[in-house]
Amino acid sequence: MNKTSAKIISSAANPLFTIPLFVIIVMFAFEDFKKAAFISAIIVGVIFIPLILIMYVKSKNKSFTNFDVSDRVQRKSLFLIALPLVIIATIILYKTGQSKTLYLSVFFGFVIAFVSQIVNLFIKSSLHVSLNIYLSFLIMPTNLILGGILLLLTVLIGWSRISLGRHTLKEVLVGAGIGLSISLIMFFIQRTI
């Protein structure tokens, strides 16, 4: 595979694309239209649209070297933006009486970002890898095969990040460790509460 393939895989697997797409598909597949639209608007509107706009503006004005925020120092400000947005969405979902599975799933997305922020003090873990592993675990209860396929495809995502020079093998493995660990903890907690 070449750099063009790596760019396509990396862009298609950007969590800013994969997670909102998953949310919209699942909500509209399993909930009535009004509830699906409400939940999608909270998650996509509170977390992802502001993040995408801020990252776009900061990459255009060169505050961020690129849209992926691949620079470890620049990534600190990304976490300062992302973490409050995820907490706000979690609180709204909780306060509006949404299911425990839903608000805990969003909360554990916060946990991944928080752990990644701490790890970022030492190494820039791959958020593409950690968040797509987490997404695969979110898919598994609904469709085990599709979740497993995404988990396996995360190997290609890791390759693409290394190939593009966005991460080293160590950073990809750390991202995988974070994603897998938090996913297993989330799975266990959701099954026991």
C-alpha cells in the first residue's frame, strides 16, 4: 500500500467522522425519529460540530499544524476544548433521562480523551486508533461481526497513521492499549450496573 491509500484510510477513519456517523445510524435505526434526532443533535451538535469547526479554523490559521493535530504540544489545547464538550453532552443526556447505556458510552469517550491527555504529557497516543477501537466495542452489542471487522480494520488505521508520519509504532500501540483498556472497563461496568 502507498501514501494515497494511507491518506484515504486515515481520513475515512477519523473519529470526527466515524463516531458521529455511527451515532446517527444507530439512533435512527433503533429509536423513533424525534428521539433519534434529539440524541443525534446533542452528541453531534455539542461535541463534534464545535470540534470540527475549531480544528478547521485553527489548522487554517496555523495554530494547529494540521487538522489531525498531530503535534503533541498543540494537542494539549485540543483536549482543553474536547473534554468540556463531552462532559456537557454527557450531562445533557443524563439530565434528559436518556438510557444509562447511552450516557455512559459518551462518558467513557470522555475517559479515553482524559487518559489520552495525561498520556500526552509523555507520548502522543493515536486517537484514531483508541477511539475506533472504542467504537468497535460500542458496535459489538448490536452487531458482533461488524464490531469485530472494525476492530480488525484498526490495524489498517494504525498502519495509515504510521505511514503518514503522524505517529510512531509505539504511539499507535499506546493508543490501542488505551482504547482496548477503556473499552473493556466500559463493557464490564455497563454489564454490572
